[in-house]
Amino acid sequence: MNDELAALPPLREVISKFGLRAKKSLGQNFLLDLNLTHRIARVAGALTDADVIEIGPGPGGLTRALLGEGAKRVFAIERDPRCIDALQDLIVASHGRLHLMEADAMNVDIGEIGEAPRHIVANLPYNIATPLLLKWLRQADQIKSLTCMYQREVADRLVAKPGTKAYGRLSVIVQWLCHVHPDFNVPPQAFTPPPKVTSTIVTLTPRETPLAPAQWKHLEAVTAAAFGQRRKMLRSSLKGLSLDFAALEIDPTQRAENLSVETFCRIAETCRISADD
């Protein structure tokens, strides 16, 4: 960390000076422990040759860590004008490595930010974490890795295996496109204000090719039907797809949670072929 970054005022002073009371409407929970934010940055891997995209930097705790761990450039997307003002000193201390974008992350095309390899490292607002992830995965070829914080319940779904209660649509889509690794949990008291749940850092690394052949829209439709009635047998939940279970070598008395990602892809490909006929 350079001297100017180290000389920045404590985050609590920044919060006080700029009146950064966390807004529930923006899903804000600030991380003020710089040891913890540096741990997150290190988990993201070598960043010295990488452009890093951060969502919701707030007062800049994780942003400082990313810069301190040597990120080539950090593109921080923030929609709260108060935080934009609070981050100006950090921009100066970064010597051109921090680029602040005032925008709603849901409306930003990450393929137009920086250059590959892009890493996304963020303490995501809980209220948009899943929609953001699904949006990004449609551009998985633009991303080297994602190291992000999620509610532990969501993190459990990201890493869930077939046969478990947490396994569902999100598990299938994410694991189809990415290698998923849970890193560590973060307790509520690490945040200001503390949320009511434990959080988990998860790293997703997009696969060079998806786990199995499938098209997004068909896989999404199949998993929606299967998990929409997850307690029903497949012969009931997937009745509308007119599947030949014998040809697919699938037991129609199974439930959605028992099928592998590859099996869902096989069903989706069958639906695609049927739609093309």
C-alpha cells in the first residue's frame, strides 16, 4: 500500500464527515475492518495485471484494499451521490488507478468497462446480488473471475449439490457456467450496520466452455418448470415438455433436486431440438 493510501482517514471518520448513514433502500452494509477487506482482495487472486470492477464501494473499505493489493485499475460503480463525494480523496491517492462511475450496476454493461482479464470483486447489496450475478453470467466470456459477498443462504445455493435442500435453479445455471468455490463466512458484526444474517465470500471462475451443451433460454425454462414444483415427480413437474424419459434415461419418478447439472442440460437440449423441428 502506498503512503498516500495509508494516510487516508479511518473509514468511520469518512462516514461521519459525509453523513454516510447506510440506506436500507440501497442495500447498504459497510465493511470497515480493513484487515477483512484485504483478506477479500487477496482471495480474489493476483490483480496486478487486472482490471477490477467493484459494485457499491460505499466509503471505500474494499476499494482501498483492492488498490493496496496492487490492482492495476479499479472501476467502482456507485449510485449513491454521498459516496461519490466521499471517495474523491481516494481517487487522488490512487494516482489514476481508481475510476469512479456514478451508475446503477443493473444498467451497466461490464463488457464495456476496462479490459480483459476483468475481475469482479464486491460486497454486493443483498437486494440485487442474485439478479446482478445472472446478468453477469450472460457475459461470462468477459469475466476472469468473480469474488463477491452474498447472504449465506444464497451462497449455499450457489455451491449446492444434487440431493440437497439448497440445490435449485440458481445452482444449475451457475455451475453450468462456472467453477464455484466458497471462501469464508463473514459475521454480521463485521458490518455497519450489522445485517441479520451471516454473509459468505464466494469465488466463481467462468469455465472455458459450459459444463454441458445447452442454450440459456431452454435451460432456464426447464429448471423453472422442474423447481417450480420441486416436490412433485418429474413426470408431473415436466409434463408440459412432453419428454421421452426412457430415451433420456431419466427416472420420471425422481424429483428435480436429484438431477445433475448435466442431466438438466440434456433435457434442455432435447427441448431445443424439439423447438427447432
